[in-house]
Amino acid sequence: MADFGGISSAQWKDLAPAAGGIGRWVWDLESGECELDDVSLALLGLLDETGVPLPGKMPIGEFFAVVDPADSDSVKAAADEAMKTGQPYTADFRITRHDGETAWIRGSGVMAMIEGDRRALIGANIDITELRQTQEALELVAGEMVHKIGNLLSLVSGLYRMASRRAESVADLDAAFLGRLGALSKVTRLSMDTQGETMSVRELVSLVLSELENSEQVSMRIDDVRLNPAASQTITLALNELLTNAVKHGALSEPDGGLNVAIISDRPGDTFTLSWKERVSFPVNAPDDNRSFGMTVLNRMTTATFRGRPTFDWRSDGLHFSCDWPLALMEG
């Protein structure tokens, strides 16, 4: 790259080596122009149809046009703060490349004087997409764990009430309740096991919904196939989330509620379907916030597994949930 504004190639190399996907840039604050090396241009998706980097020198406005509008203000604020205080500049921002891929970029820089009296920001860009995705996944897992602990306490309480309604003696209650706690323990271990073996759908349903199998409130149709570990984990978590909601707020929160559970495998159509239909005696309204954590987790994990297609139908007499997956991808 040619020298820019009196900054030599050697200075650029000292600042940010191109090796390892680190792109270099300089922003002349007096002229309002910035220049990016080929690595930065590639990181930002500023390439022609053949993949060749576009001209690297441009008005600073053209650079900000690449930044996601949701992040533009924070990037400008970070740059303004660096200019005012002389402190190092750092900003994370998203960009959308020509192929539609969204990437996270971290820009870092320092103030410098060029040609004696001209101010400039010089710095480097790196791709932090994988880092951000890992961070978001960890945050989701942490939030899910907090959510699951609360759900587990509510679920145990609800299951105790369900068992007590049918128990004719303390011994009956003890057997039913402790049996369900044992099943929950197995479910927890299964949901954490991503390296396990294939599992029968009927065995999984019996494990997760054991307390419901002989309930007059519940009807089931279960087509038996063997699921791979990822599919088993998703079905386990989905059933557990739906069960928790039903015990806390839905069909299993009242003696007169009804529930139909179906897991259907359509081999000719290559479709595996989970259907959960509740019937309650009280009016049901969709949650005010469809992004509630429980529904968010249920939606995300079913969608993320083999391109699942979940639907939520909040009917006046109860929730109807279903999700379809490609059968060939779910089988073990």
C-alpha cells in the first residue's frame, strides 16, 4: 500500500500486521478521508464481483455507510471521544457483506499527528464474529439455566399438586411424587448429554411425561423412531418446557384441563412432527410479550435443530404448539 498522509508502510506494519486477518486503516481528520488496506476491505466486504478489493481511499461517510445503522451512532461516539480526549478508540460493529452474511468487526485505533500538524486516527480491524456468537450463546445458556431453575421449582410444586389430587394415601403420594422426581433427574442428565446414543421416541416420552401416561387428562399418539442425540435433546427440552408451562399456566394447572400430545413420523413426506394441544376451562390470551424467555428458548432451540418450523397458536381455550422437522435429519 502506498504511503498516506505521511504515514509510512513501515509504521502501518508496526501498527497492525496484515497476517492473521488484521486489517489496517487511517482516517485523516483534516481531509475527512480514510484509507483501508486490502485486508480491511475484505473484512468489510468491500470487494467487486470477482472478489478483488475496491479502491481503499474513500470519504469517511462511505465507511460509515457500511456499518449497520444500529451500530453507527456508537461507532461515531467512540471516534468522537477518542478525538476529544486522545484516548484509544475501540468500537464493535456489524456489517452485512454482499453474500448476505452478517459479521462483527472490532475497530481499534490511536490518535496521531501526521505531517506535523494534521490529526489522524490510525488503527486496525479484526473479525470478531465467532467471539460474539460464542458470547451470545453463553449468555443464552446462562439465562436459560436461571430460567430452568425457576421452572423446575414451579414444575416440582405443580407435579406435587397433580400427584396429591389422585393419591388415595400418603404411600400413593410418596410413590407418585418420588417417581416423578427420579424421572426429572433422568431428563436433566439427558438434556445435558450431547454425546449420547440414539434414543427411542417412546422411551423419551415415557421418561419426560411419565406422570401423565395414565392421566385421564392426557391423550397421546407416539410414533416410535430412534432419534439422534441432537434431536433427542431438543425434543426433551421442548417437552419439558411445554410441560412446565402447562403445569404453571395451562391445561395441567386445573383438574378439568385436557392435553393431547402427538409425535408423528411421516416417512414418505420426510416429516417429523411434535404436536401439543391444550384445552382449558378459562380464557387464554397470548402473552403480552411474545419474546418471553420460555417461549424464546422453545422457539430458538426448535428452529436451530435441523431447520425446525415451530408454530404457536394461542387459542381462547388453550395453547396449540407444533413443530416440523425433516425426519431424515432427526433419526439416529
